[in-house]
Amino acid sequence: MHRAPDLGSVPGRDAGPALVPNVAIEFSDVWKRLGRKEVLRGVTLSVGRGESLVIIGRSGSGKSVLLKHAIGLMEPDRGIVRVNGFDVTKLADRELFELREGMGMLFQAGALFDSMTIGENVGLALREHTPLPEVQIEIVVAEKLALVGLTGTESQRPSALSGGMKKRAALARALAMNPKIMLYDEPTTGLDPITADVVNRLIRQLQQRLKIASIAVTHDMRSAYHIADRIAMLHEGRIHAIGTPAEIQATRDPIVRQFIEGSSEGPLQPT
Amino acid sequence: MNEAVRPTLAERWPARSILSALADTGEVFLLLGQIVRELPFALRKFGLVVNQMAAIGIGSIPLTLIVALFTGAVTAVQAAYQMKDYVPMVYLGTVIGKSVVIELGPVLTAIVVGGRVGASVAAELGTMRVTEQVDAMETMGISPIRYLVVPRFIAATLMLPVLTIFADVVAIFGSYLVAISTLDITPHTFTSGLKMYFKMQDVFSGVLKAFFFGQIIATMGCYYGLKSEGGAEGVGLATTKAVVASCVLILVVDYLLASFLFRVLFA
């Protein structure tokens, strides 16, 4: 394991293409204040194409905030966020929406549209962004639902599904446009261990089969070891440590050790 | 007091309230700018507009008509009481017709629909905001302004004038019923008065007001709904703010439009 890498000097603030073609997402010295709290204090991190990065950290450490920066739902106070080489803070609304068509995000509670059926949820992006005929859209929706083990749920409402099914339906929706980048916010939180394992396997399969670059934010270390190529720990607004799952498991850093062991004794005080 | 935790000028009341009101005003105008930009795209999704027209317009008909019926009835009773011994009863229809068409129809309809629709829009969009459905929509490359706000804006703008016309007719009918059944006025006297000083511009001014009131209701509902934060409490607060802001703005804009219409345009 090594300390958070220094990506070197920050390139000029333009929305031009990536200097590093193998980098899918890049955070350079990202700062963000929410209210009176400095949530991110100079985060520098990059995710390669086809790589699965897991961000761990305590509640309120800014993990979800960092994730929202990657898809332009939040703007940094300072620093640069590049996706596929484009500075998301420099993009016009329309360009940002176009960039997002190649990305998918799984929200913690699924965030399914409760006024629509599951089929309409999964097919919404296809109806909005592609000229596909309705028959073709229905085929794609069925494929995506089958991929997450929810065959035949097209006509059901989100309220009729369990928490695990909602999460999988939301995953199917996020995958509808065949994204090259996926963001997962607490993908296994609130799921029973068996459903959590199903979701973990799905995420891993997607990354291996489709070469999707992904960032997952989680507290669940079992999930992190399962899906990560690299694990980064966010602590006090900065990347405190980063390494492969094996390196993280073997680390002697007291903060990382206390967190991955889930101990209340150590340098991290209960909040 | 510790220097580090001392509130800044912007955090002190009343500076905080003034800054917050200014920020809200600026944000509402920004939202209106976004709505105008997205109008042509939303018209391509007219199905969404039709759904909202049904929810906002058809859904509000029963409430609007009941309020209009009793508004007309009470107007007849009170006008007759005030005119008694001073003004010939032939003018009862004139007074009722003008007050309903110019003022009571559009304003009371807007206040009632504002309460119903403004609350419903703010609660729906607020719930979508706090459950991250709006964020999810954005991550799918779909503009919430185009998909959620503009259809509601167009629907409210089109449906408020229609509801107002219905309300005008029912309110006048309510006053007619009361006049001929309890005030000892003949149908002919009432309808003669109604027609006596009837001007089409009075109807136009009422419908024009309703057009703007619809925009106010939709804009306030969408603005406070999308600005919700913090869960159920935040959605409740947004709903209250949307209704209060709609009602206040309806009355303020009513005055401004009345001044323009009757002091400038029709003067």
C-alpha cells in the first residue's frame, strides 16, 4: 500500500480531452465546503478505464459528495474533476447531459421513479436518448432486468418491490445505456448478506465482462474486498491511503486498521 | 465568544432573512429563464403536458366549482344588502357580473387552485428531490426542468384561464339562483343588469390575470419542491412555502395587473 498518489501539476482549467487516455475519472486537488464544514480538502485520485475503485471512510467523511462530483451533481469549490478527459465543471448543461449518457449511477436507496413502473424506469433513458422503436426498447429492458435477476417485473411499481429488488432494478436502469463508467453509492447497504453478495457479484461481473470503470462508495468491507481493484480511504477530507485489497488488509496504518476491523478503540473516535 | 464560531454578518438576522429573500428571488428568475429555454423541447413531449393538464385542470374542477358557486351566492347576498335603499336592484347583476369576472373569479380560483396544486407540485417534486429521484434523472442525462418543471408550468398556465372561465360562469349562476329565489329579484331584472355594462375587456382582463396566476402557482411549487432538503420535514416546509408564496404573489401581481389594465390599457 502507498500513500495517496500525487498526480503532479494540475493541467490548465479547460474542458478539453484527457491528457492521460487510460484515465476514466480524475480528481485533482478537489475542495468542497458544505455549510461550515470543509468536506473535501484537496482530494487527488484517478480511476483507470476498466478499473474498479472502492472508496471507504466513516459516515460524513465526504464519500458520497466525492461521487456526486464525478457526475457533475456537485461542483468543487476548487480543483478539477475530469471524466473521459472533460472537465465536468466547464461543460455547458447540454454537454454535461451528453457526457452523463455514457455514465450510470446506482443510488443508495435506488431512487427509482415511483410514478413509473419498473419497465418504464429502466427504459426511460432509452426513450429519451435513442431513436429505438418501442419493441426494441422493451427487448433491452427485459435483457437488463434479466441481467439483475428480475425477469418479469416490468409492470410492477417500485413500491411493490423489496429493498434488494429495488436496488437491482435501479442497477438495471443505470445499465440501460451500456455505460462505460459506473458509480455506486453504498451498493449493499440495507441488504441481507445473500442479496448483498448477489449485488457484489453483479458489480464484479459487469466490470470484468464489460470493462466498466467504476467507483463504489461503501462501509461494507466484505463488499469492498469483493469488488475492488483498488481501495482508497477518505479521511478528514483527503485520501488517507490507497492500495489493492491485499495491501489494505495487510496495512499497519492505525486509522485504516481500526476502520477495516470495525473497532471502537483507536485513533478514530466514535461520532 | 470564540472568534471561530461567531456568526458572520450573512448569518445574522435580519441580514440572513434579507439575503435569503434576495437569493430566492434571483433563483426564481433563473428558474424562469431555464423554463423559457426548455419550452420548445417540452412541447415535443406533449403527453407529459396533457397528463399535468388532467392533474391540475380536471382534478381541480370540483373544488373550483364549489368555491365559485358559494362565492357567487354570498356576493349576491352582500351586494343586495349594500345596495338596498340606495341603488336600484337592476344594477345587482351588473355589480355581480363585473366583480366576479374581473376580480373574484380569477383571484379566488387562483388561491384555491394554488393551495391544491402548489402544495401537490411542491410535495411531489420535494419528495423526488429528497429521495434522490431528481439526481437520478440528472445522472441519466435527462433535464428535470424539461421533464418535470416545464410540463407543469405549461399545464398550469393553460388550465388556470379555463378554470377561471368555468368559475365565472358558475359564480354568476350561483348569484342568479340566490337573487331570484331569496332576494325577490326577477330573472329578467338580474340578466338585464348583467348585460347592461358588460364589456368583453372585463373577461379578457380576468383571463389574462389567470394566465399569470397559473405561472406563479407552477413556478412556486416547482421552485420550492426542487429546493427541498432534509427529508419529510423539508418537504413539509417546502410545501408550506410554495402555498404561502403563491398566495402572496397572486395578490401582488393582481394589483400590478389591475393597475396596468385599468389605469393604462383600458383607461
